[in-house]
Amino acid sequence: MGTPIRHPLIDDVTSHVVRVDSRARVVRLSAPLADLLGRGRSRRRIVLVTGEASRLTVGARAALVGAGAAWAVHDDHGGLRDGLTGSPWADLDSAGTSAEPDVGDQAAEAGRAAVVQEAVGTAAQLSVDLTVLHRASHDTSLGGAVELLAEAVAASQPDRWGETEPLRRPWDRWVLTQHARHAAPELVRIVVEGPHLSGTVTARVTEHGIEETTALTLSVPTEGEGEVDGRDGDAVDAAVSRLAAALSDIARTSLPTFALVVARRGEPDRSVRAVTYPQPNPVLLLIGAPSVARLGIEATSIPVPRGVSVVGRPRLPALVVPLGDASTSGWEALHDTLEAVGPDRVADMVSGGPPESWHDDLDDPDSPEEARPGAP
């Protein structure tokens, strides 16, 4: 049968982890790394090990999280910690025993909590996670949400995409859609970049149709540079207002199931470093028409200080819930909204498909898919 050949990126294998070392200042989703992460989960967790100076691109971070892998950072004092959460690890095998340490582990590590530097030179950003349901049809086109969201926040457009980095394909929704079509029914995840955006687009076939999930980090155009939130507050609030209008358009012209917009501060190039960033702030929530109908959610039942907007088509209403702004935390409003929906029904709100009676609507020539901006 021959001798098994170890993947060229693997530096060590223990009883708990598969170790991958990198000395790169910027860790990208290279073709070998994408191949290793795409081989499926095993009893050993893949752990990327870097120094404190390294940073991950949005594509690399998304692929690590999607594969259930971990990012371990060696600090200058010989310590080891989770690069995304800052949680300390006693050794590398600790990163593979469980995704969340138990109470005993936490108590043992409390005495030597990792010292994590605070981020400096950050920029105002908005992170958007949006899921849209398309009918499985020959005229379905992917990538429209990326264009609408990028235009709303920064008046820009994506310019390249690919499955691995560096991204070599110029942005073209038709080519992207054909790529996903040929890969179906396998899940497709691509990385997208532009002058003011970084993110991923995931497409998968479900029993309800084609589910497209867009996760974007968008740079907010500001007049001044700096880390004082107040300086960028007006720009952030204006961008959130434009995003609310864009989500309303998406609800009118397609079938979104869920969206969450979070204001945050991050690296100007939208990468991720193993440092402490200011707490993100949820500012907008979209409850899609499928959840509104299936769960019987009323705008008046959501107890938030600002008014909830009913958007979308008359027979397919969705809700845009304002949560916070540059000067107001939205965590309490988000908590109250989820409590009003019902904690046991949140999963249905995030991932549920349309009611059974809507399947005809998805195939109806008068359905919102036909009005989707940029549809071929």
C-alpha cells in the first residue's frame, strides 16, 4: 500500500493536534493551507502556530474557523495563547483537547493569564453577516449582496476574488456563479477583496434552494485617522444609515433570512492581529421574511428604543431592527430582541428556510428573485 506521505505544511503531529508553523508576517489562505484545512475534521485539531508579529487575512481567519482549527501565538515571554480570544494555553496539546477550556483549566490558567497588547492605529469598520436564499434556477446570480453593501458603506466595489490567496480572478459575478454551479452540491467558499472591503462568500445547496452567506468587513470612510471613536462617530452613523437602506433594498429584491451589522475598530488593512481590540458594537439586525412569517414576529413585539422598520415586499415583510450607534451600545437591544423572538427559536431565525407555502413563491416569475439587481 506504500508509505503515507505527510502534507508538506505539517510540522508535527501529536496525540491531540496537527501543528503548522508559520513565520510569515501576513498569513494568507495559500493553496496548500486551503488544501490542508479542506481535508475534513479529524480527531486531531489543526493548530497554526505563529509569533506575535504575525497577522491573518480575513480569508485565512475564515478558513481556520470554518475548519475548526486554532491559531496559537507564542509571545515574547515564552507563553502560548489563542490568537483570536487571548486565552492562555499550558502547551500546544491544550489547544487540541477542546475548543472551550473547562472550569478546572480556567482556574489553573488564571494565575498566569496571558498579557495581550492593545491594538493601536485602528480604523472604523462595519462587519456584516448576511444570508440570502435563492431558488435553484438557471438565472440565479451570486455576489449581488457584496456589491450593494460595499457601495452603501464606501461607494466602492469588489475588484477580485478566488478560493486561495493571493486572489487572481477579477471580480465577475457571472464567472463566480458558474464556479459555484459546477462545484454543486459541494459547499463553495470564496474570498473577495476590494479597496475598502475584505470578506468571504459561501454558497451551498439546501432543501430550500441555494443559501448564499456573505461575511464582509468594510472600512468606513472617515476624514481623520485615529482611535478616538468620537472622531469617527458621524461617519459610522452615516454608514450604518446607508447600510439600513441597502438591507431594505435587499429585502425588497431578494429573500434574506438574517443579517447582523457590527461596528468595530480593526486593522486598516482589515487583517486580524493577536491583540486586544475595543469591544465591537451591534448596530443593526435584519430578521428576514421567512422568520417573520414562520415565527409570527411582529414589529411591535420587539422592545428597542428606536422604531423597527418593516421592509421588503408586502407579502414578504422583513424587519430591520436598529440596535445601537457610534455612541450607544447595542448589546442590550440585541439581547432584548432575541428574548422577544424566543431563545429556543433563535436558531430557526438564523438558518431556517421559508414556510412550505412559499416554495411556489420562489418559482413564481413574479417572485423577488426576478427583481434582483444585476440578475442576468
